[in-house]
Amino acid sequence: MSMLKQILIATGVSWCGSVLLGLIFAMCRQKWMSQSVLQLPGVLPVMLFISTVISILLIPLVWWALKSGAKDLVFHFVALFFLLLVWIVLTPLAGERVSAPLGLYGSVLLGIIGLIVIGFIHR
């Protein structure tokens, strides 16, 4: 696979994953999941901006993890996505004061650790 194709795939995976997790993060800020939060003014633009910035910062790491091209990479990336999804959904249970920073920074840190682990598994 050419380097440009790998970078484009890494960009797509990073951005789609970040936006999907950002949507779930925005909907889970209370103790229940609600789509009505997305209708509040400013929620979607802020979510898209933050998700895009995070995905841009993670593109080199995603590309490095995808570089091996192993057959089970899809399984590992889906497992990482669901781990991050469970983390984001369960963080509001920690309380309103700590749930937003814990959900955002914790999911970014877990994502970085997960990508590093995936990258080293396939080396």
C-alpha cells in the first residue's frame, strides 16, 4: 500500500472515530443519554471543532499503528473504539464536576495508549 493511501486511510479513521465519539460525548454529559443536547446552540460546532483538532493531532499515531497492514487491525481498532465508547458513556457516573474533563482527557489518553499498544502488537 502506498504511503499516500495509508495517510488518507489514517485520516479517515481518525476523523470518523473522533467525530462519532465526540457525538456520544456531547450526548452523555448528563446521567442519561439525550439527543436533545445536540440541538442546543453551539454544541455541534464546538464538538466538530474539538473532534477535528483531536483527530488531526492523532493522525500520525493512527498512521503508525496502521502501517503494518496486518489482517486483524480492524478487530483491534473496533475493540479500541468500543473501549473508548464505554469510557465516555460511563464517565457521567463519576459526578457532574469531574465527568467532562475525565471523559474528554481520559478518552484521549486511553486512545493514545490503545494506538501505541496496537502499533507495538503488529511490529
